[in-house]
Amino acid sequence: MKSKLRGFTLIETMIVLSIIGLIIPVMFSLFFINLRSQTKVLILQEVKRNGDNSLNTIESLSKQFGVSFHQASPPLRTNEVCVTTGSNYSAGNIYILDESGDWFSFYLDNGRIASESGTTGVTYLTNDKVVVSSFSLTCDRPISVSPPIMSISFTVSQVGTPGRQEEEASLNYQTKIKLRSY
């Protein structure tokens, strides 16, 4: 009579255990790689959203409503900058006069871009999850028949210093805009 053995041989058990021993670490490493890349995407998305929003707001408000640049508040004819050909201004805040005689300005306040208006007060264009550095607004007027040009540049980074490459994000923004000529 033949005896029927129930169960697995030692070789079969060792092969199955070694395959499981190889597959489980690979699965965990793929899971953690996916988790890290998702963290990087979320951080980069937050930085980009804040930078794009700030740049678009500064650009659209200045283009739509800006009439002239000034170096002090309230904007007067005596403190207007970038009026003559070849003139430029980069010494500090730029106040922009709008067509109704009100002013607005953009500046860096504790790592956040602030928009201030004579009528509405201060509004922050970036949130507290990012920090802005190297914020610069300058103006120049290359030719007299053209309105002044405002240069905008800043860097948006995530708050804090995580130290891990996949958790760091920083984007540079730079553009030039012309005021409308009236």
C-alpha cells in the first residue's frame, strides 16, 4: 500500500518562505517611495499655488488699475518715480496710484506678500504654509513714449527646513509688466 503524505516538503516550504521574504520588503519599499513622492507633490502644489496666485494678483491689479508709480504714501506728483526717460527706482516700496486717485502697494511682511490699499487695508497674498524671500518690485522707463515698466521677482519656498530632499520645494517667479497708457 502506498502511504499518502499530507503537507509540504522542507524544500517547498523554504522556497515559499524565501519568495515571501523577497516580495514583502519590495512591496513596503514601493509603498514608501509612493508616499514620499506624494508628499513632494503636495508640497510643490502648495508652493506653486501661492506663487501663482501672488504673481497673478500683482500683475492683474497693476495692469488694470495702475496709472503711476510713487515712492511714498500718499502718492503725490512730488514723489512720483519712473517719470522721465532712463529713470528707474529700486530703493524701497512702490506705491501705485490708480485711476480713481486711490493707491495700493505690494510688499514683504514677515515672509508673506502683503497687498495694501488706501481703501481696503492689508490683505495677504500668500498663506502661512510658505515663506517668500527676495521680494523685489522695481520700475524703469526706457523710453518716454511708453509707460513705465515694473519688474516683479520673488522666491516662494515651503515653511521650515525638513532636511529631506523630497520634502523641499522652492520656486522662483519673475516678470515685467507695463502700466496702461492714458
